[in-house]
Amino acid sequence: MGISGERRTVWRLVVVVWALAVAVAGGLTLWMQDSTEPRGPYVWEQTDPGDAQHLPPCPTPKACAYAITP
């Protein structure tokens, strides 16, 4: 019975360490994500509809079949 009790203790320790690692990694991810986001108002980028004419030609006819044309 001593071996199964030790094994249970080891597994419990492994699970606790894993849960702490996941919690710390998640917190660091959120903290780093918040620090890289720009502060201030969010606006849509304004583009000129004529910009699409300056795209290079399609490399293959199959690629051009899926292109959206006005």
C-alpha cells in the first residue's frame, strides 16, 4: 500500500505543478497581449478603390478564377 500512496502523491504533485504552469503561462500571455495593443481609438483604414488596379497579374489562370472582379 505504501507504493500506491507514493504514486498518488507524485501524480497529485505533477497535476498541481502542471496547473500552476498553465495558470502562469495564461497570465503572462494576457499580460503581454495587453502590453502590445495600441491605446486609443480604433478606426478603419481608408483605401482607394483604384488601388486594386495596381496588383500584379495572376500567376496562373486557376488563381485568377477565384479573384473578385468589380
